[in-house]
Amino acid sequence: RVFGLAGDSAAMYIKINVLVPHLTKQEAEDGAGDYWCDLKQNQVTLSEQGAYIDFENQKIKLPAHAREIADVSGAGDTVVSIAALCVALKLDPKLIVSLSNLGGGLVCQHVGVVPIDKKEFEKEALELK
């Protein structure tokens, strides 16, 4: 699961005319309910406060990278995508949260949904502690 701060404004919800029905989580994989989720990793984006991961018995909170934020469109998708790739590659939890937080921050520097600049990502990734 990846969570992020949604902000203080509900203005974006004004035009919603249909809400997704409330689904119930199953207590067991074959139990009653609408879905089953086997949570093995929790990663939380904390906006300007950084990011947190709880994975493989490691709990790590990292500070945010100082950036000029232009837009947050696509940041959550970027974080989830990078984290998923890192988990598939069996990377260390600290590297997972570091790289995904870095990617989310990089796309926030641009207006609209933009791809990560590969060279910029690689340069900053090599500088991570």
C-alpha cells in the first residue's frame, strides 16, 4: 500500500456524480467479503516530510529531497511503479523507499504528468546515502 497526503481542498470532488461502492476486506483468503489483500509491505509518502517503509522487518523513515514543487500529478503512480520494480528486483527496503521517493520528487518539479528523466534519476540515485 502506498499512501500520500491529499491536501486540504475538496474542490476536486465537486464534479463527482458516482462513488465507488464500499467494499469489505476478507479476513481470510477464502472468507466472506469483496477482496483479499496479503500485506507484506507498507510504504507511506509524507510529502515534504519524506517517506516511510515497513518491509521485511525493517522500518525506515527518510527525509524528503529539497525541491521546487510545481505539480504533484503522477507522483503517486511514479512512487508505486518504482517501488514495485524494486520489490520485483528484491532490493533492500532502504533502497526501495529511497528510489521511489526520489522518483516521486523528480516528477513533482514539472507541471502535468511527465516521465522521469533517466539521466537525472540515475545521477541523483548514485548520490543517495
